[in-house]
Amino acid sequence: MKKTNKVVSLTLLSALFISALSGCGSANHAPEASNNTASPTAEVSDNPYKDHMDISIS
């Protein structure tokens, strides 16, 4: 019984650890522009917080 509890707890712990690593990992998934026709000085911003957003709770 104790060995079964150890195996189950280690399995759950390893699943938790793997999910934490995959969720907190940083990867740059920006597509490469092979046929870029835009000017090189134009910047593209992917910042979702650039516009002000009012949130109110009533």
C-alpha cells in the first residue's frame, strides 16, 4: 500500500513538474519574413497593452 502511494505521488509530481516547465518555457514563435516588402524602418508592435482599457466593476 505504501509503495503504491509512493508511485502515484511520484507520477503526479512528475506530471506537475513537466506541465510547469512547458507552461513557463519561453519560445519565440514569430514567423520569419522571407518575402518582406515593407520598409525596414516600419515597426510592427504585438503589444496587446498599447491601448488603454477601462474596466469597471459595478
